[in-house]
Amino acid sequence: MDYSYDPENIFAKILRGEIPNYTVFENDHALAFRDIQPQAKVHVLVIPKGPYVSLDHFARDASAQEQVGFMKALAAVCESEGVDAGFRAIANTRAHGVQDVPHFHLHIIGGQQLGVMLPR
Ligand code: AMP
């Protein structure tokens, strides 16, 4: 797998403070912010601060501290967004997963009934 990272992707620019974002939570290893085109009442993106292109890249190469920091950010978002009734976490990946931004991000979507995951 080619996990080469493009530092000019839009989330890298957000991390460098070059583009504004609506931050929901931040720690040493992750940033969570509202999606600019929300697909539901709650739509937050959680991203690692390190240069990882995809979920599998992050799982393979991120340090234990980065992975824990990311998961703690996810937990903080779920708590602050009040998704007690449930949510969906989506990591679109590469071409088959229709990933637009080549910096790993987890969509946290909820706040309403979401229906089935994929059309049957
Ligand atoms: P994906 O197809 O999984 O790569 O999704 C990328 C997501 O990033 C989309 O849901 C976009 O609406 C979102 N997005 C793109 N640019 C921004 C931005 N500047 N701030 C917040 N969300 C963004």
C-alpha cells in the first residue's frame, strides 16, 4: 500500500490553522470539528494530528499514544454531542470507499434516526 501523505490536503491546512474550523474538541493527538456539509443533526469529523491518509494507515503506523488520543477524542465528542441514542462512525477509505480528503477522518453522525447502513 502507498500511504504517501499530501500536506496540502484541506485537513492539513485546518490543522496548521490556515483554514478556519468549528472545533468541538481537541487534545494533543486529535482534533474534532463540525463537517461543513452536515448529513444529519450531528456531523462531526475526528482527525488525528499526525499525517495519516486513512484508517488502515493510522491503525498500522500511528503510535499507541496517538491511537489512544484519537479514541479519547471520539469519546469526548460522543459525550458532548449527546448521542446517547446512538450514532454512526464512518471512515470512507480510498476509491471504493469514496474518500475525498486524503487525511484520515472519522465521521460521527447522529442526533436522529439514520436508517439502514447501506441500501439493500
Ligand atoms: P470524505 O468523503 O469521507 O473524505 O469526506 C470529507 C468530508 O469533509 C465531507 O463530509 C466534507 O463535507 C467535509 N469537509 C470538506 N471541507 C471541510 C471543511 N473545510 N471543514 C469541515 N468539513 C469539511
